[in-house]
Amino acid sequence: MTVQPESLAEQAYEVVERMIVTLELPPGSLFSEGELSEKVGIGRTPLREALQRLSGDRLVEAVPRRGIVVTDINASEYLSLLQTRGVLDRLIAEQAARRASPEERNELQRLAPLLLESARSKNSDGFMKYDKAVDRILENASRNPYANQAVSPLHAHSRRFWSVYQHHGSLTESATFHVEIMEAVAVGNSEAAGYASDRLIDYLTSFTRKALDLD
């Protein structure tokens, strides 16, 4: 089956976003399209589309006559990001609890112990993988494409922030809050899902203030 350009662009987006979130491309790193194309093994045209999306997500920006730079983390902007994410996360969690399919609820129940175990074993890469998978399930289950489009880059920024400052937080505590959301959605309790979502954002805000020495 022939791979469509859109599929290649999506693949490029996922690969480069993961490189940014895991700090393989750390904040401030500079590269050209050609260098990155060779590194990831994806052609320049789909890669350019992916970089345009990542620029819209505020994860990269073009620097005239120099190339592409990964954006720095801005403390005050990140706290505003969490406030915005909190509103969208609550909406998505509540709607997912009401609208999720039986298959989606079962998948959340399956992933919950895997997410928690990856945290307890301090497997940050595994945690990030499951965290992103859970985000996708909740977003799809909410049946709200507008909220999903808005929140997806905010989650990427949050994962990157965690990669940089994780030594200030507790992976297990974070996973516990995530699992509370997953379990509430799995049983269809929208009120509990919204409350659990708020608790996660409260934890992340506290973690952020500690990491940035803002208390």
C-alpha cells in the first residue's frame, strides 16, 4: 500500500515531537531541515509540514538565515499554559466519562496498572509512552475535536517540562492522579473525572512552582 504524504507528515510530526519532549532535541538546539531530515530518515517535504505544525504548537520556531530552533521554556507562560490546560482537561475528562465506548473504557482499565508500574519502577520513557496513549484515548473518547486540537500541544509542552525538571517531582504521585482520571472515566463517573483532573493540575502547578523556585 502506498503511503500518502499526509501519513509521512504525521509520522514526521510524531518523531520530532518525541525528540523534543524527551530532550533529544533540547530547548535552544538549532538545526536545519536537511540535517533533521537525514537524522530521522524522512523527506524534506513531509518534514517541513511537521515543522510548520510544531511551530504552531510553539515548540519550534524558524530563525532567518540560521535554521530551526527548539523553543525555550518560559516560566510565566508555562504557568498560564497549565491554567488553560486545566480547563480543557476537565472538559475532556467529563465528556470522555459520558461518551467513551466500551472498548475505550476497557483500554483505560488495561493501561492504568501499566502506567502506575512504569512510574513506580522510575521508567520515565515508559511513563511518557503510556501517558501519551492515555491522553489520546481520553481526547478521542470526549468526541470534542476542538478541545482536542487545543489541548494536544499543551500536553506536549507539559511532557517536555517534566523531562527537564522531573527531579523536583514524584513520578508515582503524578501517575496516581492520572489513574484516578482513568478509573473515573472507565466507570462513567463524569463528576469524579472532572475532580480528578483538577487534582492532577493542582499537583502539576505545585510541582512547577517548586521546580522554578517560585514559592
